[in-house]
Amino acid sequence: MKTLTWLPCALAVVALAVLTPVANAADADGANPAKVAAACIAKARLTADHCIAHNHVTADRTVATINVLLGQGKVKAARAAAKAGIEVIVRRSGAHLQEIGTSCRRCAAWLETHGAPQLARRVMATCEAQQERIRDSRNRTARRIRAALPSNSVD
């Protein structure tokens, strides 16, 4: 699938986009903990939104492919397309979950060391909520792909 070719590049861009504002906010002279927390939260939300949107696009394209293949009587190929689409979604979701976790832990640690434990807790709570959104998206889109297959062809 073409998605597999550009996925590593896209993940690198997302990682850079997530870490750069946090690093810039935290490294600035006289960094304001509230601004650092806001940047961390905004990036976690943006990362989750990006992942969820791409999961939906992948599911839409995969279901369309499955429908074409089933219309041609190619059940085995449809099953393979479903498996590939789900793998892309699982891999992308995992990478984004990890990225949010890493950047949020880094941000929370910075906030703790700069005397803002409440902001650190707020950041972590928000990040956990964003991670849950990604997990929900991963599960919903995978179910949608599986549902496109005939019941006797699901592994």
C-alpha cells in the first residue's frame, strides 16, 4: 500500500511538530509554565486529531477497496486488504500514542521542576484523554473494516 511508504516520513514530521513548540516554550528565557503547559496540551490535541483523521481516511479507503474486491468475487484479496488497512491503523495509532506519551511526560517533568505540579497533572490528564481518543479511533476504524467483510471470511 502507498500508505506504508510515506508513513515513516509522516511520523517523523509529526514528532518534530510535537516536540519543537514544547522545546521552544521550555527553553525560552523566563519560560512561563502556563505557556509551556498550553503548548503541550495543544500539541497533544493536534497529534490526536491528525491520527484520528488519518485513521478514518485509511478505513474509508480500505472499505472501498474491500467492496470493489468483494464485487469481483475476490474474498481472499478483500481479506488481505482488510488486514493491511488494520495494520496501518494499528501502527499509526501506536506511534502517535507513544509520541504523545513521550512529549507529555517530558513536558510534565519540566513543569514539575519549575514548580508547577498542578499544571503537570493537567497536562498528563489531557494527554491521557487524547491517547484514549486515539485508542477509540483505532478500535472503531478496525471494527468498521472488519464489518465490511462477509462474516464467514473474518479471521
